[in-house]
Amino acid sequence: MSKNGYENMFFTSESVGVGHPDKICDQISDAILDEILKKDSNARVAIEVMALNNQIIIGGQLTTNEYVDFTKITWKILKPLGYNENDFSINVNLYEQSPEIHNGVDKKNGHIGAGDQGMMFGYATKETPEFMPLPITIAHALVKKAEKLRKNNQFKWAKADMKSQVTIKYSKKNKPIIDTMIMSIQHQKSFNEKKFKNYIFEEIMKKTAIEYKLNDNFKFYINPAGNFTIGGPIADAGLTGRKIIVDTYGGKGRHGGGSFSGKDYTKVDRSATYAARWVAKNIVAANFADKIEIQLSYGIGIEKPISISIETFETEKIEKNIIKDLINETFDLTPEGIIKELDLKKPIYLQTATFGHFGRKDLDLPWERLNKVKELKNNLKNKKN
């Protein structure tokens, strides 16, 4: 217990940069998806990438009559990260979507069924202006700032593989504070360690804390394992979809287990998770609760959700059963409804492959729009009348 009589709570989230091996795979998967959707918005795509040592392996399912150059797309991702054609060989192994799945998803009546079974979660909170948990927001901000400085050649010696980790201390009486920041950033072999670490603290850690009006007297660790000259897939194998917690809420709220990158809009792992975030954010923005977690579940080939459930963590301003009724009245959460409402046939996915899929003030993502707040409030008003 603390002196003020409240027990302090600590929560930690991490983020990773564009050169992290898993994020390289996510970017290649989504770059391929976008390129296919530009030519065929009805294509069925499930692209998985593995990067290890000097190999990039592209596999999965693809149903389209259009041609895309997988090697060319891959190098568009790799070259800005500092790699050249001698660094990797690229192997492609793709085949068509199972006709049984196709028949279950693309129904003869013209409607779309869910591309898989499973449960998906959405979360929103008033903790930040982005309606996101504070720890993941700060963690993303750190790697975003570091990457921007690297690309602008302002961050001397830095390379693209990097990680951040942020621990926030909460107490019931005081506002949250940063307890600890950790950054591990790949660097050139010849570098000035003291200047490198001082730059990270002063220009990235400290400035990010100040921008979010948080304390700058936190504990910090920079490259705590020592030199970090070997990075990316040369140091560690990468896989598409392995950073699902980084991609969502940093561990706040639950996760259904499905990843996003490389999957087209019929895969509810992706589209329904986006929809759940859209619903949650509009509910909180409408001031029906200070935070909310929404679970959707689907059955493969089935058009409507199997179930919708909510958790408001005792922050609801109206009854939970009314919130659930309002969700059903206001949102079409069938796969077809989600695709139409969020305009998911467009090639918008590569931009989400780094720095998280939610809370992105730098992007105009349809599931981040507060376009249902007015309708939610009107529906509530009609209920009262």
C-alpha cells in the first residue's frame, strides 16, 4: 500500500519499429494485399511472410486473375530499411483459396458470410485523446519519433530495427506517471555510444514525455543488452501476425488471437476487430461509458454475429443492456455491413502494418471515425421517449 492509502498499479506495453523482423513481414504482407486490391477489389487474399537469415518466404492463399510482382513489392519495403538485393533471396508459394471456403463466404444470394469462425475484441477508453490506453500510446510515440528522426537523417548511427517499452504507474488519487521507459535501437558498428544514448534520452524519451504532459523523471534503460549492430531477420526470424498485442491495445483488454496483416476484408479476424474498435470508440465518445470492451463472435460462412457482449468495467453511464441494444440498433455487424460501412475494399492496409492499427491520429482510418456518436445519442433519446 502507498502512503496515501491506495495501492499503486503498474501496467507495461511495448511497441516495435519498422525494421523489426515481424514488422517487416507484416509490411510485405499488407503491401502485397494493397497492390492486389488496387487491381481486383474482390480478390481473396491471405498472405503470410516469413523472414529469416537471408530468406524471405511468401506463402498463403490468393484468388485473383490479376498479376502482381511479389519480388518488386517486397523490395519496396526492404530498401528503405537499408537492405539491398544481395541481402535476401525471395521465394513465393501461393495457391487459391479453398473452394469450400469460397462457397461459404461468397454466397449464391450475393451476400457475404464470415471468412472464418472466432471471437474478436474492440476496446476504447477516455484515458487519452486517442481513446487508447496510455502505455501503448506512449510506446508507439517513442518508436514513431525515433523512426522519423532516422529517416530524416537527424538520428545519427541509428538503424531501422528498434523496440520501446513503457511502464505507467497508476494510483487512485494521482494522475498516471511514467515509471520506466526502455528503448533498444539498432545502430552502426562504428558509433559514439555516449552521444547515441544521450540523443535517445533527450530527443526521443524526454520530448515524448513532455509532449504528452507527463513526467520526465522516469527510470530509463537504453540498449540494456549492450551493442545492437545485428538486427532484422539476420538477428531473429520474423513472421506475419506475431505482434498482435502491439497492433492492438498493448495488453489492455482481451484479444481473440487472430492477426491482421495480409488478410482481405472477408477475414473477420481483421474486419470484425476493426468494427469492434469502431463501435467501442463511438460508445465512449458518446459518453455512455468511460471505457468499454466489446466482444464479437462469428461462425464461418454465417452472415450475422453469433454473439455480442460488452464489459464496461463499472464505468457505464447508462445501463449495460441499453448500451447493447443501442449497438444492435446502430451498427450493422454482418461481414457485408462492416465492409460497406468501413469501405474496406480499398487498398488502405499497408499504412496500418506499423505503429498500431488503432488510435492513429496520423491516419484517416474509417474504424477510427466518430461518425456514429450522433446516431447513438438520438437512438438513446428515442428510447427514453
